[in-house]
Amino acid sequence: MKTTYSWIARLYVSASVLVTGLIAAFDPDSQHREVLLSSGELPGSVALALLIAVALAGIIDVAVNDWLPPQFDLPWTHRHRHVVYMVLAVGQVGLVFALVHGGDVRPVVARYALDAAMAVLIAGYGILDHYRCRGKA
């Protein structure tokens, strides 16, 4: 089911969060890794794995529902797409809180906050789009 709002914005936010997660996973000296592991090895690793999984879900949603022909659409993902982007936003805000709690506010906070704001905006548009499409049916 194609949407009336941009797949490019959804792809950007999902890819940006995925890149953040991958940098944290594979670069031991990155700020992202320090932030994710600031609350301990296990909670940070779980948060990292969840962040990467949800970001991949967003990318798969764009690929299946926007790029592939209509016969491959997954309607239930369209109905619940806003959940993916709200979880991405919560994950990014969690990174901001981890930095602020640690008392070490770095410039990377701006990137997390911007990605979180975009994810919330996308989720909001997703909900509106869903109800507009539902009203036309």
C-alpha cells in the first residue's frame, strides 16, 4: 500500500539509526558506543540490538511497501508503521538521556535529537495517512 508521504524521509531516519547502531557495534572508539554502554555492557548491548532490529524493520518496510510491486505489499505493516518510528524515536531519545545523565553532553546529541524529532514527525504523518486512507475505503 503506497503512502502519500515520502518514503525518502522514512528511509533516511531508518538508515541513520541503523548507521548509528552499526558504528556503535563495530567501532570501539566511537561516541555512539560510549553512550550505549554507559549504563553497562548488558543493557547497552540489548539496546543496541533492539535499535538495529527496529531500524532494519523500517528499511524493510520501505523496500516492501514502497519499492516492490503492489502484489508484495504487507498491509499490516502499513497499519502499524507508526510503531516502528515511535520506537526509533524512543531509542534516539534514550541515547540523549544517557548522555545527559552521564554529564557529558557532546555535539552528537543534536543528531540523536534531530533523528528522534524526524521519527516522531514520520509516525504522526503515518497515523494521519492511515486514517485518511481508511476514510476513503
